[in-house]
Amino acid sequence: MEAKRESVGPQEVLTQARRYAIGIPDSVALFSFDEYRVPFLYSSNGTINWFIDVRHEQNRSHEIVRIVNNLFTHTDRVIGQATSARKQVEIQSQTIFHQAFTGKLIQQNEPLRGN
């Protein structure tokens, strides 16, 4: 983890964090990911936090808050869809029960066929 003052962009500081991660002595490091001794690097300026997963060469640094916000947005959308589906099931169930109790639900002579 490398931290800088707020005027410094934390993404720029990841270079310094990389040097630190490479320079960790073998006697302290429990793991090795190519040249790095830790899998994740973080940098922050106190307001914005960035990270990179160095285990995979193609990984890029990301702003943590943006990723978390995107995940919450996706989660909220899925919850909204599930809530809507649950309401539709409840409406359909009530409609079927109402039809059954008022004698409007009739038995079909032909069994339902799949597509």
C-alpha cells in the first residue's frame, strides 16, 4: 500500500507500490507472483483508492470505489427484477385462487403440451 497527499493521483503512485512489492525480501515474503511478493497493490491519496492484481499480466489498475459502485448498481437492478417477478407471481397466484373459488377456473380436457 502506498499513500500520498490528495494532490497526487493514486494511480500514478502504483509504480512506487510495484517497486516495493518487488523489493520485499525472501525472508519476509510468503508468496511469489513472478517478480512480486504480494498479489495485490494498493495506492491512495486519502480520497481515491486504486488497486491492481499483479498475478495476471493483463490486469489493469482500477479505482476501487467505481468498481464497488458498479457492483451495487448491478445488485440493485437484479433485486428490482426479482422483486418485480415476485409481485407478478403473487398477482398470478391470487388470480388463479380467485378463479378457483368463484368457479371460473375450469379443467381443461387436453393436457398441456410443451413446445
